[in-house]
Amino acid sequence: MDKLITSRASSDPQAPQPARASRNRETANGHDSGISRLPGGPLPEGPVPIGSLVFADELPDGVVVADEAGRIVVFNRVAARLTKQDPAEVIGKFVFDVLPLRDADGNDWWVCADPYHGLSTRTRHPERSLYLSNGTEVLVSVGYVRTPRSPRGNRALQKLVISLRGAEQRERLERSRAELVSTVAHELRSPLTSVKGFTATLLNKWGRFTDDQKRVMLETVNADADRVTRLITELLDVSRLESGRMEVHRQLVDLPDRARKIIAGRVAAGDAEDRFRLEVRSGLPETWLDADKIDQILSNLVENAVRHGAGIVTVVVEPAHLGGDAAETPLSEPDAAAVLVRDQGEGISPDVAPRVFRQFWRGKRRGGTGLGLYIVKGLVEAHGGTIGVSRAPGGGAEFRFIVPAGAAAA
């Protein structure tokens, strides 16, 4: 193949020479653009050179363009970073020498795909993982720029456009997915084993147990079923947040009343009533929020304070301003509401604070999926609000989120 392209390049009178390649490079990088020399004038007729409208070096992905002879005419900055090659040195060289791409089995992509002598009906190659000669993995997609169809039905190749992307982001995504699968499997195994064990025991030995023993087993099965339901709900929330499909259905919400219900639910579940304190500041604006999601936010934050904190859990609801604290702008009407949930435990160190809202973060006391605070942050941001964590005035952790007052849905 190398000989074929080399022979074609040497015999074709229209094959680009180094000087022409250099001129093309300048145009591709926007230094010889007709638009930049004709301010206010009409756009040039015919094909617009790359870089006239978008500079190649400003593109987020690596871009390599080879002409009809296989010589490189565009090699942008990202491509240089990914391949660790100097653009000035590769312009005019054959693309298959500069990018010796191979697949995971070691097969030469240029030989297998044969872009210069393959079918003239091909327009692109979808993105796939390939490797450079130094073992660097890159994500490569290829597009064909062809001439208009000839009377014989052929379309000659004019340019080969290669897009390069680093594989690091995909590797991080794959690691995150693997960790998610591992976490889900671990969290599901325990309750499902309990449900299976108790139901099998009750079915096989129903008559041997007293009513009290049966009740204890059934209550355990019910609690484990609730645990599985919560996990599935969390996974669905994560999926909606990552895909941008989280919907907010606004209605008039009384934040102090919602906080009272969450605390009452904790007390009914067995927590001591004197462990919780609710403080409501005056001047709260009318808030239009998604009631179910606000309950989910408050429930997660209170549960986090109970599980990982100590002492009294205090919930404070107060007016706020989106541009700063109420104390900073005392004369203006509050346009948001803030909720603080603080405990009296060890707190969260400043170096750990930026990580608490990431997926799978867990405190010193292990437990749960590590998705709760990640979901809380996503729900708050879905309302157009913000959330942060700091050290409480009396020690412990203090989570504070601010949500805009909002307006009634049209």
C-alpha cells in the first residue's frame, strides 16, 4: 500500500509539494483566511478553507486532514498533543507514517480499512478505539470528502478527515460504571439474601413458629424490600440526572412544614424526639418547588446527619438572596430560601469537603450506596439552586442549600 500511494504521489502533477502544504497549513490555522483580509466583504465563493470560519487549533478534538495523495495538510494542536508530534514536522508527510494506527489485535488499520483504494461509496468510519505505535489509545473517527459523482458513478477521494480524541474520559466512565455495578451488586445481595432466607423458612416451617416470630420475620422482609426499593429509586435518579431528564414539577411548598414532616417520620421510625431541632426564621418568601424532590433532599440530609454525625440535628429554614446572604442586602426582598442541616459530630475536614457530593463517597462510618449526597446536589441544581458543606458553628458538619423562590407553572 505504501508503494501504491508513494507512486501515485510522485506521478500525480497535482500532488501537493511542501510549499503548498505549508500554505495549506497556514490557511487551516486561520493565518491566511480570506475572511480575515476582507472585513465586511462578501464570503468567498467556492469551498471555504478550514480555518476561515473556525481555526483548527480552536477545535476541542484532534483534527488531521490528508489530501488525495495521502499527505497531511492540517494537523491541529490537539492532534499534536495526543500524538506528541510537532505539526511543523508532519505537514506534507504521509498520514499513515505519522499515524501508524493499529487495533487491539495489532492489525494495521490502514491496511484493513484501505481508505484510499476502498469502495468509493464510503463516507465515514464510526469512532473506534485504536492504538499509536507507542501504545497510546486514541478514539478515532474518519470522514471522506469526495468529488461529485462522475459519469461512471465514481466519486474520487479529495480529502481524508481524521478526528482524534483521548481515551482517558472513556476510561473514567468505564471505571465509574464498573464501580456502580459492584456497589449495586453488593447492596442488593444482602437484602435479597435476607428476603429469600426468611420466606423460604416461613414456607417450609410455618407451623413451627409463633405469631410473634412470624411477625419479626415478615417485618424484616418488609424492611429489606424497602431497602431494595430505595436503591432502585436512587439508581433511577442517577440515570435521570446524568441524562438531563430530571423533571421539576413546581407547586407551592411550605419548607418549614416539609421539614417538620421529615423529622416526625424519623421520630416515628424510632429516633429520639429530643435529638432534632427545627428553627424557622421570619421573612420567608413564597416558594414554588417540587414537593417530592424537596422531601427527598431533606430526608437525605437529615439521614446523613443522623448516620454520620452525633448530638442534636438542627434544621434551619431562613430567607436568602441568590446573590448573597440576606445580611449583605437587608433592604431587598428575599428571592430564595436556604435550608441548613447541621449536627454536632466530628464534621468534615476542608480537604474532604469538595468530594462529598461525588458518586460513591462515604464517610468513616461505612454504609449505604454513597449516592445520596450526589443525588441531593443534582436535585438542588435541578431547581436552579446551590449546595455546599462547611463546619457548623458548634462543631460538626453543616450542609446548606439555597433554592430560588420560583414561580407558579404557567
